Amino acid sequence: MSDIDANGIFWDAEAPERQKPGRLQFDPQAGIELTLTGAFDDVPDPHTTPGVAIPARQIHGVAGDGAFTLLGCGSTGFPFRVPGVFQTQTFRAQTLLKGVHLAPSDLAGATSIGIQSRHLASWADYARAVEECDHDQSTGRMVEYRLSYRPPKEEMVSTPGATISLRPSFQTFGASSRHARLDYGCVLKIETSRPGSIEELVRRAIRIRNLLSLAIDAPERIEATHLTHPSYLEDGLHGERHPIAIELFRRWDQNFPSYPERDVQRFDMLFTLSDLGGLEGIGNWLRLSTEYDVIVQAALAMQFMPAHFVDARFLSVAASADAFARIHSGNSVVTFHNRLAYLGELAGQVFTDWVGDLDLWTKVVKEERNNVAHGENKSTYQQYRPPRQLLSHSVYYLVILCLMRVLGVDDAAIDGVREKYRFTQLQDMFDHYFTS
């Protein structure tokens, strides 16, 4: 997702006559900031009026090469006050839209969101070039080279409440989309059956990001998003009218402060789109993940956030497993130990083989959870107790395997997790523990 740093003119969406010059900045890590030269007169300074509720506002502007709409703007105060000279005012926004001045009455009318992310094309095995070569064994020279390319095609499926499609992404040049270059990427588009709020579409994008993070076993980075709205149209090549692709900028990665330096290879991903059942599987995820949102967010944040203490990470993933079992069992399993055993059975033989002794593992995790959470100092299973970091990983992957079961990933794909690098790496550590 590209940075923005542009000067322009900005105004309150409810009072367009009050225009102020300002500087708009966006950084994927820092978020969205608008600094005005001058100030909107009716905005109190939060530093001088503590306790006064200041409602978020919508700001429009023209800066650089486009029109912008800033949503959820909150004033952070007036950092500089020079009487009689100048005054500046700073706002921070939740969401930035490029390409339109969205009317406040249209906030609930968006119909689709398109998502591009770092590993989406690889995870979906969407467009692929294959290199093949033949060598002469006696000379070691290459005698034939072949390059085959499988052209991408649009895939689409209708699910309850939404149509989900996967299509190639293009980079266009000039003012006409006649001249386009395929950039070897793809866009996952979710089109709702009825208009909804922008925030609801953003939540769906976050759920897709979370799904890919679980699947590739690494933080996934959203690289671009765009919305469509039936009230904002542009002319096509043949005079037809179609929705404008409204670029959406947001601080997506507040829970993921760092990303892997290298791309995750497809053979190292825990499961792929085909394992999930294709686009129908994404539809299932969007429906099911609303129930497990908090659990997934907490588990991912603790797994990939580097700055957490080991004990905090362990307690968080233990709480995620506990909550998952309560939801999935309909609250019919009543103790933490039994809930872990319930999840172990749901995950299947692949998890039991991994930890060696499921019953012993559940007892150790329960005792360690109580030691950390309640200040106990029991050591009933001292000879089997691994580092808490390893216990955290085991509980996290238990939750992942259970999610895969709930999503309907087939047994062959789940069994294939045994061969993934991360699992084999941890298996070497588990060989010293939990053996009957």
C-alpha cells in the first residue's frame, strides 16, 4: 500500500464553504494524518477542554492528483498557537478514500470491496509461469528450454449474502484502459447482495487478511483495497456507465508490526485456497468467522506480535482455545482441561501424533495456565514441562487445526500439515516431551 504526502485544500463535509489549506499524509504503519494551516472554528481543542465529547467528522479535500474523503476524523489539538500570526490543527482519520467526495448520506451504500494482498495470487495458485529445461548429461549443457504460462481467468461463485470473485489485476497507462499490462496479481472481490456500510466491508477485508495469515502461517500484508458505490459512476470505453474503483487507505497492520522479509512459498503454507474448497470456502469463512472473530484476532496478534512477554502470549492463546471450545461445543464442555481434550479430538490424529500424549499435554497446559494466571507454583508434571513458548505454539496450532476442521478442509490436506517446515521444526522439540 503506497504512501501519500500531498498538499491541498480541505473542508468539513457539512460546511464546504470553510476551506483550509493543509497537508495530507498516509503511512501504512503510522496511519492517516491531516494538518491544517488554520482551523475549523467549531472544533474545540481536546487539550484545553478535557472531558468534552468531540464527535468524529468527515472531511473532504483536493490534494495532489485526486479528490479525498477522510472518515472518522478526530482532532488531536492545536500544536502551534502564535497569536495574530498562524494556527495549525491536526486530525487523525480512520479511513481515507481516494477518487470521490463521498456524501455523508452515502456512507451506508457501498456494494463491494476488492482486496489485493502479498500472497493472495500464490495462495490461490492463480496465474503461473512454469520453466522447464532439458540437459545433456554428458556435457552438462542445456539443450532445450520451455516456458509455459497459464493465463488467468475470472472465477466467481455466489454465496448467501455475497458474490465472491477472483480476477486478474491490471495496471493501466494513460487515460484509457485499452492499454493495460497484466501485473501477475489478482484481486479478491466481495460484492454484497445489498448495500452496506463501509465499515462492514472493511471488517470483511480484515477477515480475509486473517484467513490468509492463518493459512500461510505468517502475517499477511494488504497491499491495496478499493470500494464501489452505485452512486459514483464513470464512463466506460463504449459509453456505458460503471462504478468508480474508489481506493481505500487504512492502517491495516496495527496488530502486525512486522512482516517476513521473503515471500512464504506455497509448499510451506499450512493450507491453500484449493484445500479450503475454493471460493465457496471463502464464503464459508466469512460466515463462520463472525462467530470466531475475537478468538482469531487475539490468537494472531499474540502469535505474530514480537513485543509480548512469553507469559502474556501463553495466556492469550490459552484463552483463545478456551473460548473456541465453548463456542464450538455450545458451552457443553465445562472445564479447561476437558475443553483442551475436546479440541484435541476435533483436531484429529495429526495433533495427537504431534504432541505424543494428548492427555498428558492437556494436563501440563492446564497446570501451566493456572501457574501463570493464578500465581500457583505446582510442578506435578515437572519432568514433562517444556518452555512456555513451545506450549504457546502448540495451543495456537491446535486452534488453527480446529478452524481448518470447522471450515471443512479435507483430511488429506490436514494430514499434509505434518510435512510443513514449521511443524517438523516444532516436532523436533516435542520429541523430548509428552511421550508415554
